[in-house]
Amino acid sequence: MMDLHCHTTASDGQYSPEKVVAFAKEIGISVLAITDHDTIDGLARGEQAAKAAGIRFIPGIEINAQGTNVHVLGYNIAYKSRAAQDICMVNKKLRIKRAEMILAYLANKEVYLTWADLEKYTSGGIIARPHFARAMVEHGYVNTVSEAFTKYLDTKEFRAIKRPRPTAEEAVKMIKAMHGIPVLAHPALQKKSDEALESLLVQLKSVGLLGIECYHSEHSADDVQKCLSLAAKYNLLITGGSDFHGKKIKPAIKLGTGINNNLNFHDEALICQLMQNKYS
């Protein structure tokens, strides 16, 4: 079993890198990629834990770009490089600006949170929407994380906030600068028309995109087939992962198996390509 998409406390996941690796070991995952949002902070710990557990580890990242759920995954990045550190520092500063905008948006809704409320749920790194949601639960503004998203953090009004992010093309170039393999994450979650998604793929391939995440917990069977067709048409690598965050964040998604065991993906040839990274 393999899982090429999961998150830890370094970004918006519930569990530490060591705990995620321990879960992977328990359920028989043999290949694991940690892909935290806009940060490399959990990779050294994850790699060390994976080595001790006998799990093949692929250091990754997920860069959030402009647009609804437009994310670019990066695999086998040179996370100890100066380029990776500089890029993540830039993205961290953008996330701080976004967090300030979200705090102001919530205050206008009479939801009053502080930096300290948010940092309580991080490990000193990235602040993301699940941290706002958990703080809202703690302070009694909502009963569940899901309710926080439904009422405040995933509404049309919230999505209209012009939060600073790199373009998708810039995200691909960032991953290339880290000597990684850029892959478009969960295309179906972007809610684009078939034509718009294909246009984006063509645009991103022209700047270095190498793969598409066909298998994802929230992809339907039809979504998977559409992505597989695009991968074949444009000669893109096919990847897959659960997008595991933890039971308090995304309770339906299980590490390695997705939602109701809908994730069944293992490709040794792909693993060799990702780990050797002949593309860098």
C-alpha cells in the first residue's frame, strides 16, 4: 500500500510527522509521502521516523495556488536546499497575510480570535483554515470543525476574499526550483469544466508540470477516469493519495485507504520514478 498525499502538524494536519508514520506502519503502508501545505518543516522528522519504521519515504510539499482548490504537489523535493527554504519562507509570509485577512473577516462576523488562539493548534509553522475552525470550536462559536467550514470558512463570501497566493504556474516553477516533480493535486475538487481543467493542464505542462493526481479520496469513479484520460493524452505521471489530515479535521478520510476504502493505488514503476527523480 502507498499514500502520496498526507498532512501533519507542520501545516494543517492533526498528527505529528512521527504519529503519521506510526499510523502508516500499523496499516501496512510501504511508501509514504508527507505533503504539508507550503512548508518543509515536518520532512526531516518524517524521513527519520520512516527510516526507523522501514517505510520508503518521499519528501513532498503541497503549494496552494490562486483559484478554488488549485494546489500543486511536489515530490522528492530537495527540502534541505537553500532554494526550498527560501521558497517556503516566501509562502509562509503570504500565509501570515492571509491569516490576518481571515481574522478581520471573522471579526466582522463577531467571531473574535487571536494569534495565540491559532498558534495553539500549530507546531510553530503554517496557519491554515483547520486551525481557525478548531479555535472556533474551543471558544464556542461552533460545535464542530465541519460547522466552522459550513458557516464561515467555505462560503461564497469567504472564497471572495482576495488572499495572496502564487499562481499555479509559479507553484510549478517553485517545485522545479526545489528539484521536485510537480503534480496537479485533486483536479476534481477545483470544480472546473472539463475544458477549463484541460486548458489549465496544458498551461501548466508548458512550464514543467509532470503529473496529475488521479486517485484521491474525494474523487468519484468518473473523476478518476477523466483524470486518467488526461494523463494519457498529455503523457503525465499518474499519482494518488488520501489527503489525510486526521479524524478531527477530515474524519471520513483514512490514511492509505481514503473514504470507505475507495483508494486502492500502488504503482512500483511510479515509486521508482519519484524516488530516483530523473526529471530534476
